[in-house]
Amino acid sequence: MNRLSGRNRKMVLLAHIVSAAAWFGLDLALGILVVVSLVASPRTAGMAIQAVDLFAIWPMFVASLVCLISGAILSVTSKYGLVRYWWVAIKLAFNVIMSVLILFSLRPGVAEAARIGERMLAGDSSVSVSAHMLGPVVVAPTMLLISYVLSVFKPLGRVRKQAVVPRPRHAELAKSN
């Protein structure tokens, strides 16, 4: 295992913390805008859901990638390893799953919602934002909060218990010599 120098480790850790915080903040802003789009007047709802399309997807995806890369660097250069401990493996899985979902599930949904927002702003009263948009804004921050808790408390131990090789006793060594 290659260890990072103290200064380099702190820089990677800072990148990891800042990207995770940015990702969480973007998720919260997304949630606020989605809720506004569901409960506000059609004009306000249209503007709110269009704002989601403008800022949410690519900044969130970049934050998720920085978090993933910096977390991987931290784990492989520490005693925890990439999948040696459950808490690291779970965080890794959450990050990969959420990053993929941002691109392949959330992005198309937000783009469609933005088109609906345009129609709402144009006065089309036959359209509204789907309540299905609430799912991602509840699930993603919850997964991020679980990841934060895992980072702090480091529960669940090792993925696979290390085999303990019994050491020969001193007397047995003396007999074999």
C-alpha cells in the first residue's frame, strides 16, 4: 500500500469533503426546487423546474466524480482499502450507483420536466410537474447522509475476516531445530 504524504492526504481529503458537501448542497437545492414546482403557481413552478435543468445535473455529476475519485485514492492509500471494510464498500457502491443514476435516470427526467416547465410558463394549463420527481430528491440526500454516518462511525468491520495463521510456540521451534 502506497501512503500519501501528510500534505497530499490532506489535499485529497479536502477535495473529498468539499465535493461531498457540494453534492449534498446541490441535492438539497434540487429538492427545494422540485417541491416548489409541485406546490407553487404554474408560473413559479415552471421557473423552478427550469432552474433545476440549468444547474443541477452536470455540477452534481462532477461533484460525484470528484467524491468517487478522491474517496478511492484515500481508501487505497490507507489501511481501509477499497473493499476491505464494509463501510468503505457501501460508500463506494452508493457513489457509483448515484453517479450512474444522475446521468441515466435523473438527467432525462429533469430535461423532460424542463420542457414541461417551458409549457407551464407559456400558459399551458394541461401540464404539471410529476410527483415522481420527489423520489430522487429524497433518496439521494438520504444515501449521502448514510455515507457521512458510515465515514464517522466506521461500522460493520471487515468484508472478509482475515485468516489467522497460528504461530508455532517457542518449544515447538526448539524441537524442530
